[in-house]
Amino acid sequence: MELWDLYDEALRPMGRTHRRGEPMAPGTYHLGADVWVINSRGEILLTLRAPEKEDLPNEWENTCGSVLAGETALEGALRELREETGIVAGPEELQEIHYRRGTATHSFSYLLRRDVELSALVFQPGETVDALWVTPEELDELVARPFGARPAGERWPFVRETLIQVIGEN
């Protein structure tokens, strides 16, 4: 059973938790976090969602997930990164690059600059099964398709220009 801390629309803690899978009450929000890993070649790491996932199986995404009760968004991002890829990073290595408030989620996007061999990644059973490095142009092409990268495509428009700028600085 996964529990989330609840927040109001202004990101103030409500002092209550919510059980994942149950309907969210109007005016309540939980935290979401995602991590964009960029290597020194200017490529973005994507992972493939497991075929048994209920939501969007076999689609490419960047590391993402819900923040658990008691975690900060940064702590949740670091945990998701470790769980889904085996990449262990410290809080000082992640740079917040975007915040947005959605329908029921306060979402935080982070950047990690890291060279990682795909063969060194450790996938989380039931979550991730493969990975690849893509250029921003290749990611544009993937998310333009009707299927294949919808999870990454949900977040890509919010961080695209920032990440292209970061890649240009390499």
C-alpha cells in the first residue's frame, strides 16, 4: 500500500495522507517527481515501461513517479531514479528545472548530468525493462507518434527548451 502526503493547491501540507488508487478529493494534490538524465554527448536517458504495467505498458519514459508520504519531492526523485535504473545520486547532483501544478499533482522535474553505460543499469521488476539514449530530436520524433513514448511526451514539452539549452552548454 502506497501512501502520499496531501497538499492544497498552493502546495501547503494538509496534514493527511492518501492511498494510491483511490479517488483524489477535489482540491487535494500529491507530489510527483521526474528526473531527466543527460550524458556528456547531449543524449537523454529513457527507460521502457514493463509490459505488465497497467498504465501505458511498453512505452518509453524518463524516470518518474509519485512521492511517498514523508518524502520531499527531491527525495522521491532520488528514490525513483535508484529504483527504476539503479542510478544512485546525491541530492546535490539533482537540479530542479521545472515545477507545474496539474489536476491533482504538484510535479517537480529534475536534471541529472551523468554518463552511464546502459549495461550498468539495474531495472526494477514490474516497472522498467530496457533503456536507451536519445537526442532531443529523436525524442521529438518519439513523442510525435501516437504510441511509444506517451509517458515521456507528457513531460517533455515542459522541459524541452531547458534541456536543449543545457545540452548546448556541454
